Amino acid sequence: MRENDYLKKIDTYREEMIADLQQLIRKESTPQIPEEGAPFGRGVAEAYAFMMKLAEREGFSVFDADGYGGHIDFGSSEEDGIMGILCHLDVVAAGGGWSRDPFGGDVEDGRMYGRGTLDDKGPTIAAFYAMKALKDCGIRPKKKIRMILGLDEETESAGMRYYKERVRMPDFAIVPDSDFPLVNGEKGILIFDLAKKVGKPEKGGVSLKRLWGGEAPNMVPDSASAVITCESGYDAIRAAGKKFEEDTGDTVAMKNRGRSLEISCAGKSGHGAMPWKGRNAISVLMCFLGRIDFNCAGVNDFISFYNEHIGFDLEGGAIGCAMEDEISGRLVWNSGRILMEKEVLSLTINVRAPISVCDEDVYGAMRPVLENYDIGVVKSLYKPPLYYPADSEIVQTLLSVYREHTGDEKSQPLVIGGGTYAREMENAIAYGALYPGDPDVMHEADEFIRIDRLILTSKIYADAIYRLTVR
């Protein structure tokens, strides 16, 4: 084999890669109700089965951990060491605002559209075909190459924990689920609920009957709604809605629901790690509800708390969490979901904390404000930060591969607020597949990947595998 034949080989796979990625996008692998043999729902199981069959078709060996995840192997024996490629096949909900079928895989003007094209099905296909190119060119890596297929990365990563208990994990790995040139640091991630028992309403006046919004903690909600009742009618509420629209430029939609009135506000979806790229519909709705005097003191208190100490603040400063460090920047705050049921208002928060900050620092900083409003905290998830020095060998190797293929000598290793599978093992680094300057449409409507980027990414991954396991 001549040097770099495997890179030329990838060009010949173009149509296959497009077709396989389309098929994978068409598996609606959002979180769904567990079924027998499908612990994360039927759609996730179908995407997983597709990748495993694709691997068997190409002559790779596979391992399945009871439907909770698995891997695709190529190369030497485990005793010689394992290089991992940690991918995931689940995707966040499509949300609203799409101009195309989010699970159609439509190709237009050199782009493929669909949920998961960039996060993380497109990069998964790129990495798979990188392995295929090396294999088809007869290259024999000195280590085992192991592509690990995770199935619930966007939620709780329970599948990865189950998988890790049954296999030997890689000695080092790349995670094709973030940014180029590479990510050498990830902020800490917290998910928790802020909950308040609001009590029963008084008679008469305006009653808040229901409140809901958002689909996932790590998404900026693009819609939020409330249902209210008022025996005296809704003329004043409708007038307040028009005034709110004039004052803010946001839209308030209202429609009758029997004797009730449903109020809905729209926002723009986005990734919870970068909420400034979206518009939080919960914050819009709560801002409007703050103009209404409800017949329940607990409801009014919670709305006041939200508007005074959260609102549109994306750095947690108003609630006491204005934290930052030189390496990773400021704390990031996203209000991902809200729900009212059985006299309890609950708000789900997703925080990306600076590398120098731990979870108890965040909870401690909020405590004075929360105690003042009699609001409790229900802790759900904490993923500690990670960081690799920029001058470490693996960072420099991956950086040089990226630069050789792109000519980009300016971009430097990144510290991000997003969370990847790199946290699930030691010596793992997120590596692509979003290029500097390209629009970040992960978790957004009309998510897409450029076909030329798909091919280039596959070549970068192939070269990285070669440099780390063959040379």
C-alpha cells in the first residue's frame, strides 16, 4: 500500500456514505418508552441495529451489551492496547421550526438535513468509513480500533455505564461529537430541579391551572404554555398580551379551551451549552405571566423569583452564580423545562460550570436566594469537568492531523460547555466534527451537515487512527 491510499479510498465511498447516513437519520432515535430488547425505545434500537448490521456487512466484528450499547472492532488484539472512538446514536427531540422532515435525510445544495446529521450520526458514519478505508487498504493497526456505540448520551448515559461493566474500555479515545480542531477541556455539567409547593388558590380572580414548556434540560425550549381560568372573562388578559407584544417584540398566542384560556409563547431552540443562540420560551412566558396577579401567593412568588433571579440571564448572576475562570470562562445557565402539577411548580436547570468550580460551589451560591423563596433543590446529575494540557502528546498529535488536512494554523484547542462521552473514560478527547466558522446547528431546527465536510472529517479520522495506531 502506498502512503495515504486510505485517504483516496474515502473519496470512492461518497455515495455509500450519503446513503448510509440517510438511512441512519431516518431512524427516529429520540428517547422513547422502553420495550423488551429496546431499553431506550424502539427508534434508538433500530438505529443501533442498523449500525451493527452495517459493521457485519463490512466484515467487522461486533459486540452487543444486551441492547444497552455495543462496539465494532478492527485491528490487533486487546492485549496490544485499544484505541476507542466513542459515538452515540440517540438524538434530542426534533422540536419545532423545521422547514424539512427532521428525520428525512434530505440532500439539497451539498447539505444533508436531519436531526443527528451533526450530532452525532454524521460524525459516526465518518468515523466508521475511516475504519473501513483502513481495513479495505489492508492496513494492520498495532492496536485494536474499537468504535463504541452509545445509545443514551443525550439523557443519562445509563447505557454507557451498563456497557462499561461488561468490557475492557479503551486505553485512549477520540470522541467525534464536538468541535475541531479539538476539545481539551469540558466544563462541569449540573442538572437539577428548582421546586416549590405553591399551595391552593383562593376563590375568584385568575387561577393558573397548568404550566409546561421545554423538552430536555440541555435544549433551549422553543415553546411554553399556560392554562388559566378567570370567571370575569379574559378581556384584560388579552389586552395585557397585546401590550406585552408591543413592549417586547415577543409573541403571545391565546386560544379558548372550554372555559379556560391557553397562553403560549414561542422561542428559538438551541443547545443548552450555548443558550445565547436561542430564545428561551419559558423566560418569555414567565415574563408575561409576571404581568398577571394570580389568586395564589405561591404562584406569584415563583413567577417573581423566576423573573427577578433567572429571566433572560444566561450566566446565573442574578441567582448568585456569577462564576468564571481564565481557562474556561463564565458559568452558563439554561432553563430547560418547566412543569406545574399537583400544586408544585418545578423548573429543570442545566448549568455548565467553569473548570475550577464544583457542584457544591453552585448549590451553595444559590442557597440564600432559594431559601428566601422557600424553593427546594432536587439534584439529578453532576459530571465533573475535565482538562488536558494543550502541550500533551495526544493533543498535539490530533491538532497536527487537523491542521495538515485543513490548512488552519490559527484555531487552537478549545474548552467547551458541552458534554461529551470523553467524560466516560480516561484519556478521551472530543475531536470534531464542527469546523471553526461553520454554523453550529446541533440541537437546532434544520440541523445539517455539508457533504464535503462529511468526507473531509472521515479523512481526518482515518489519518488520526493511522498516526495513533500504525506509525
